[in-house]
Amino acid sequence: MVLDGTQPVTATFCSVLGACSSVRSLRDGQALHSRIVDTGFGPVPALENALVNFYAKCRAMDQARRLFSKMAKRELATWNAMILSFAEEESSKNEAMHLYHEMNLHGVEPNKFTLTSVLGACSSLDQGKALHQRITASGVDSDPTVATCLLTMYVTLGDENLELAKNFFDKLPAKEVFSWTVMIAACIERGFTDEALQLFRKMDVPPDNVVFTTVLGACSSLEATKLVQAKMLSPSSSPPDVVHGVDSSVVARKRLLLQGDGSCEKDTASSYIALSNSFKSL
């Protein structure tokens, strides 16, 4: 296009920035940003939002924050990109919460994505409960994804909150495999393997590879191992895969952010090898 002498327009730049964001190509995006400046484009809201989204998704947060602070009009998607990027880094969770409060002060109404992102930035039970109230008032607390994020928030804010997590889990009208995984992993992390196996036994949805891997790590008796084997061989269960080199409890907490099974190696036999090994250790 450039070689043909055709001048790009705002929509062109936004599209290419979106492509750079999707592959996290910081260098290409920065080169495009320089081209935009050289072209003499003024403060076009759509282009500003696209640039901030790009830098946030590439984790170039200093550049993203600098552009964000200068914007006269910020779209909800831009607030969300900034909040999520800060929330995903342990050292910048406070900044995510600050942006969330700033967003409220600007009268921008959060959506489901905003709320689930901020849940990951909660560092205290008080923050979590306040956000839970906001979610309930927004009417999205029954959404399965939101419910699982709330459950994850409770189990990650300290061992003393496990009972709160259990009560919340028990009240869920519909429990998806994500919710079961989070609750099972939380029990295992705290040494409550019997409770974890009871939950595994009660599962009313087909377990997936993460559930199998999580529970296999907790097996310490022949009875428990046979229970896992029976579930694995159930017609309702797909042949399981095993997550390699990753703590299953970490996967359980972060799986909502994964697209597909990119972090998993496909190896159907590996779950059965792990099962065999657990028999040998008895």
C-alpha cells in the first residue's frame, strides 16, 4: 500500500496497530507510531485508543500510561486494557485498582470484563467484598465467568478465607468445570485432600485435563487413585491431557485468561502414566 503511494487513513493505522497488538510486536508497533507522528495526524480519539491498547497489550506500561494520561476521550476498551495489564503484574496491582477508581470518578460504567480484571487486582478481603457488592448491584454475579473470578479472588486472598470461598461455591446456581477446578485446587493447596476428593466425586460436569492433573497430584491412597481412574475412563470424560511443567493450582487460578490450550502439551497417555506411577508408590 505504501509502495503504491496510497496514504493510510485512521482506520488503516488502527487495523495495523490491532495486528501488532495480537502478536505482541512492540517494535513494529513503535515503528508505526513514529509513522503516525511523522504523517502529522492530530489527536484522533480512535487512533489514541488504538495506541494505548497496543502499548498496554505489549506490557509497555510507561508508554501506555503516558499516552493514556493525555487523552481527552477514553473508550471503555482502553480503560479495560490498562486495568487488565496492570492487574496481571504483581507489582502493579495497586495501579490497576487506582485506575478502576479513577474510571468510576469519570463516570465510566464498568462492564463484565472490567470487573473480572479488577478482581485479579484485589489485595485485601475488604477490597474483594466491596467489589463483590458492586458486581451484585450490576446484576452480573450469576455470570459463570464472573462467578469463577469471584471464587478465585476469595481463595487467593489467604487461607483464612477458604470458608468464605466454600460458602460462595456452595451457593453457585450452576458450577462450570472452571469453578470446580479452582475449589479443588484451593483445598489441595491447603492440605485438605479428603475434601478435594469429595468435591471431585461430586462433580456434575465432565472433568477436563486440568482437573485430572490437579487431583492426581493429591492421590495418596488406592481408593483415591481408583476414583480418579474411574472418572478418567467414564464415557462422559474426554481422554485427558496433562499440563507439563506448570503447577496445576496456578493453572486453575489463571485458566480464565488462557485462550484454548496453548499452555498444555497434548499427550493423552501422560495422565495414564501419572496414574500408573501413583499405583506404584502405594
